Amino acid sequence: MHIEVQHAPAYAIAIAHLDAGESVVAEGGAMVSMDSHMKLSTSAGGEGDGVLGGLMKGLKRMVAGESFFQNRFVAEGAAGHITFAPTLQGDIAVHELSQGTLIIQSSSFLCSGTGIELDARWGGARSFFGGEGLIMLKATGTGPVAFNSFGGIKEIPVVGDFVVDTGHIVAFEDSLEFNIDSFGSSGGFNLKSFFLGGEGLVCHFKGSGRLWIQTRNTQGFGTLLGRQLPPRQS
Amino acid sequence: MQHEIKAKPDFACLTLSMDRGDQVVCESGAMVGMTTGLELETNMKGGLKGALKRALGGESLFMNTYTASENGQRLDLAPATPGDVEHLLLRGNTVLVQSGSYMASSTGVEVDAKWAGARGFFGGEGLFMLRCSGEGDLWISSYGAIHTVDVQGSYIVDTGHIVAFQDSLTYNVKSVGGLKSLLFSSEGLVCEFSGSGRLWLQTRGSMPLVTFLHPFRSVQPQKHAE
Amino acid sequence: MKIDIESRPSYGMAVVTMNDGDSLVAESGAMVAMSSELDVRTGFNGTGKGGFLGWLQAAVTALLRRVLAGESMFVNTFSASADGQQVMLAPEMVGDVEKVRLDKDRVITVQATSYLASGKQVVVDLVWGGFQMLFSGEGAFFLKCSGKGPLLINAYGAIEKVEVEGAYVVDTGHLVAFEGDLTWRLKKVGGWKSTLLSGEGLVMEFKGDGTLWLQTRNLKSLVSWLIPQLPK
């Protein structure tokens, strides 16, 4: 299987080209179009998971903000393709995993080959301050993984110390150490900067490894636009 | 009348160069800027009854017609959605266009919103399909980039991603239903196209955006029965 | 200080590489990422002369800016203590970011919501657009920027520059900034029927010689497109 990205960088879509019998795993609500012979199977776990194993995985994913079900599309009987789009505007990057682990911010996961194992985990947010904790998916195995950004994607090779607003994190390699803190904490905690600086939580990355950031953040955009819309009933 | 589409495909906008007597019809609220030799006339779409029906759907009721009273005029138009603008030349053929994607047309193009199959492509009352036919220019816009597919045989599309298609294609809107409907941004409505013809898709759907924005909207205070 | 703008025109982000002693002021919420050694101070979006009265003046200015112009009440000042320290800034709305270099004699008037960041020597004054602007649907305040140094502006949509030679009419929701020997007034587009029903409202007619920065989208139209599709 290979994943092709088109219409990057502003409104990218990912086209998964499958050989007969091959399948692709995708985030719910993402399908744009597909060949008519593509079949979809929806299950809680992945291949090889028992009922309980599947249920646990499904629950973990739900907690991570992903849909409960792992949505699997199969090219039945013949080669075919299926096109996926993320929820918001922006770019898509495809990463070929063979060794190592990729940590992907939960709403950035789009689709992956079946050789990729996905596991949801908490990012160690400081729940004392509330707000956005970092919920992430751990991807290991072999094959392609596609993740999307809200806005543009910028790949940063981290060497040393780097600070990123948590809302702008897309993915990073497991070789990086990270620590979530409040804004303005470089040089001691700065209460004023935390509450008034408008940044909320930031992530300090240390060590060396690749980091992908997005040039827009969903909370800021949602709040700005949500304010302009009429109230809802529930 | 000359046209130029700038800032494609990200935030595309349309610039029209008009000479005396040239006319263009466009969606309300589409004007970005213009030179001073253009006259604007606003009319209700489809007469009073049609307009009232649309008002119930929350859609804008009016269409604007810009006429150049002098030579060398410039009119800049932009759609409401972030995304692309595409130009289609109609030569007596018919194209079906999603209502939110209609941007502007020259006066030789007839835009019909009341044909039999107009509703039924999309859940809810928000969007419907327009029938555009005649001779002239048609400009369509998209949410996201425009992805062109030349259908040969059959093809399944999430209806929330349909911008326009040639009427040489036969279509069948189906509800996927059940748990599987969660996979589709259009709430489970897909359209199976067959035959041969061109299909214009947009790479983003409005329903996922609407769902994303839901928690960001303020909640209406509840009225309790005492 | 070097400023590169990436991801143009849809999701513009300014990558600012500073030298020792450089400083940049940005509206709150704009930081995407930065070198951890960069110094950050949060202060009021307003200036005062010093002492308690100065602090009060700054606080009141900031409050007015928030209430009247929709600007952020607080700003962050990023200062570098060594060469090569970086900060990346982006607005909340999708769209373009552009940098303008201000120098003596150059005055740029910017829509309040389009201000993103500026150098410490750039003077940003809140100006009243006149009573007519209250009817423009866009807010009656502008920011007059002058001084010396970089100014970063953002837009919803792509930024298109239009040179005005004589006269040009602009939908108020699409105006980002303007400079030059220009006067403007609000006027009706078409007759009264068109003004009320066309979706355009009142428009701005610019006369003279100068440059307009326009954005290729406007927030009101996006909201109108969304509203019929929203669930109750």
C-alpha cells in the first residue's frame, strides 16, 4: 500500500492505493470518495486482538479523543483506492515507520497501514492547571502513517532545548524528552505570563529528534469562530 | 468580459474586467472591491415565493447584478469559504452545483433551485443542488481545494464533498446507515455516480467543521417550566 | 533581526531569528514555539510614562483597546540574550501574514484585528475612525503604526495589494491596512435596497493615491455560510 498526498499544503487529502486484499486503518469521518468495491469493516480492536483486548483498545482510543472503532477499509478482490480528508484545513505528512516510535497528537492521526500498531496514552499534563492535557497516540511497527495539521506543517530537528505551545504540536519522535509546563516558566514560574500571556500550556522538548508543529491551533480558532455563532440549545 | 482567478487554490478570489454593458450575477456578500463605474442591482432569487422558501432554510435571499456603466471597470469577488474558485464555460450543457458553491455567472446562464431533485443530496435543510444551464460563464467555489475526477464506470462519494458534476452522470444518493455512518462526514449520505462525466469534489466538508465548532458555541440558557 | 514568513498564504507563520539585544512585541496567544533561552515578559497593551500613573495609563489604554478594538489586552515582549534565538508567531485565524518595514515618514493604518506583532520602536496608536465607522459593521477603531522597525499584520484569507490611483471602493470586511495620500468615506453601494439586502452594507470609497492591503475572505460571509448548516 502507498499513501499519496494531493492538494498540499493548504487543503491536503491522502489517497491510499491498495493492492487486492490489502487494508488501511483510518480515523472516523474521514472518507471523501472511494472505488465501489472497497469494503469497510469496523471493529474495536486490530487484527489478532481478542474480544477483551479489542474492547480495551477501543476504550483507550475513545479516551484519547479518537473514535471507539478502528475503521478498516479493504480492497476486496481487486486493487483500489480510497481518499481521506482531515476535519480542518491544512497539510498532511506521510511518515514511513520501520524502527522507532512516533508520538502523534490524537486529533492529528489520519490513517495508517495495518502493520502499524496504535496505542493511546496520556502525555503527562499538569492537571492542576486544567485546560488542555496532551492526549497522544503511540505508533510503532512497519509501514506508512499519515498525520494531518491544522495549518501548515513545519518539521523541526530539535537539538537542545525547544519550547512549543501544546496546541501546535502535531507529532514527534520518541527519542525526544518532553515536559509540559506553564508559559513563562523558563527562568522560574511566571504567574502573570501564565494567566495573561494567552499561551496556557507549553511543552519543553529536550534531546535530539524530529518534531512536527502546526502553524495554527484548533482551540484558538474554535474560540474565535465559536464566538461569532449563535448559541446552541444543548 | 475578462476574468482572472488569483491566490489559487488557497484563498482564491475572482477579478473581472468589465466594459460598458457587461453584466455579472453573483451571490450576496461576495464583493471585495470595485471601481466606481459599476452599478449594483439587488433582486430576490426566484421571485418572492422562492425567496421566502429559502429564508426558512437560513440562506441568503438575494442575488446581486453588477452592470458596468463605463469601460475599463474592475470587480473583485470572493466566496465565503476558505478554498478555491474554478471557472466553467457552459455551451448549452448543464452542470449541477452545490448551493454553497455557486459564486457568480454571466447572464446567459440560468440557475434553477427548484428542480425536482434539488434536495435530498444533503442531510438537513442547509444545502441543496442547483441546476445551471445555458451559454456563458459560471464560477464555482469550494471549501478546500477542488479535486477533479473524470468518472468512468462507477464511483462513490461522500455527499458533503460534492461541489459540482456534469449532468451526463447518473447519480444515486444512499444512506449508509448504522455504525458505519459515523465514518462519513455527511452523516452517512453517499452518492454513487455512474456513467461518464466530470465530477468536481472539494477536499474539505462543512459537516466536520460544524461538528468541530459545536462545543465552542455558547449554550442557550434553558427555560425551565415551573 | 530576521523575519521569514512560512506557510503563506493560507497559514502564515512568522519565524523570527533574533540577535543579542533584539526585542519584539506580540499580541498574547501568538507564540507557536521558541528557543527556551528567550526572555518573555507579559505586560499591558498600552504604554505609560512610568510610576503608578504610568501603570494606570497603560492599564486603561489596554482595557480600551480590548473593549473598543477587540485587541488583546496583554502583549508579550520577547527579548534575545544571544544571537540565533528564535520565536515563531502565528495568528488564531487562518490566512496570510505579511511583514512591513516601517521607517520615518511611513505611516500605515491597520484594522485592529490585523495586528500581530511589531518591533519595540514601532509606535502603535489607537485611532478613532469617525462616527460613520460605527455603521461599517467592522468596528470604529484603527491602529496607526509609525516609527522604525518591523510590523507584522495578519489577515483572514490571502493578502492582495491594490494600488489606488483616483478612486476605489472596498467592502469594509476585506480591508486589512492602507497607507498613502488617501481619504475615505463610507457610502451606500447601489440604492437603499441594495445597501440593505445585497450583503455588502456600507462600503468604503478611497480617493487619492496610495496602497490598500485587502484580504480575500471576510469573517461575516464565513459565518453566514455556516449558520444554515448548524444544528439547533
